[in-house]
Amino acid sequence: MISFRITAKSKKSRARLGTITTPHGIVQTPSFVGVATQGTIKALDVRQTEKVGTQLLIANTYHLHLRPGENIIKRAGGIHQYTGIKKPLMTDSGGFQVFSLGFGKDFGTGKILKEKADAQIKHGDQPQHVKITEQGVAFKSYIDGSPVFLGPKESIRIQEKIGA
């Protein structure tokens, strides 16, 4: 079970301190969240993440889905067993990658829209590498070009299998 408790509130602003309790540990907020896109922080091993005080990591559902795959992670006992991380680990929906690897690929954009790219994009422009519907988004894997469909149900199913 996951719970959140406010432990202190500012009298001057809406700032507050809190505690998130998870089955994998406690996180004091606000907290630095380490980015472990594929289940590991680049250039740091598990011991080093402890040393720098990382309380919480975030991994990416889309990237883990493509490689190694949620079924492999599930067979290993979940993301914590697979990675050796013994602290809270959360996953995102994978939705941003749909933008950056689909629309972004077509229009030369990324996390930050540049003026040149902005001038090239017209209202109503549709990307070639992604098809957006009410159910989700269809696009191709950046690894092998295979078709991928990601909607809310698929994202939740993947995250449940990962065990985040």
C-alpha cells in the first residue's frame, strides 16, 4: 500500500514537506528523483545511487517495454529484482516518447522546440511516424521498426507486469 502524509506546511506559501510510504521504502519530499530510463542510472551503479542520497528512481514504461520487455522483467520477479534496486521506483506512462520519437522525428523537435522547427510546423500538421486515435497512439519501434500501440490500458498493463 502507498500512502502520503504532509509533515510540515509553510506559513508563507503553499510549500510543504511530506512522506511517501511504499512497499519498497520511504521517500521524504521534496526529493531528488534519479532518472533510470531503462532501469539503471547511466554512469552510476546501485551503490553509488545510495551514496548520493537518491531516495526514488523513475524508469520509462515505453523503453522497458521495447527492451528487455515487460515479460522478461516479470519473470525476473519485477523491476526491483531485475535491477537490484532496493528503493522505491516508479514508472511514467511512456507518452512523452510517443511525441519525441514520433512527432519529434517528423518535425525535428525534442524536449525543447526550436524557433526553426516552430516556423516549419503548421496548425493541423500530422506526423508520418505516429497515428493518434482516441484509444492511443500507433507508431514504430525505434529499435527494430516493428509496430507499437500504446494507450492508457496498454501502459497500465505494462507497468503492472513490470511491478513498479
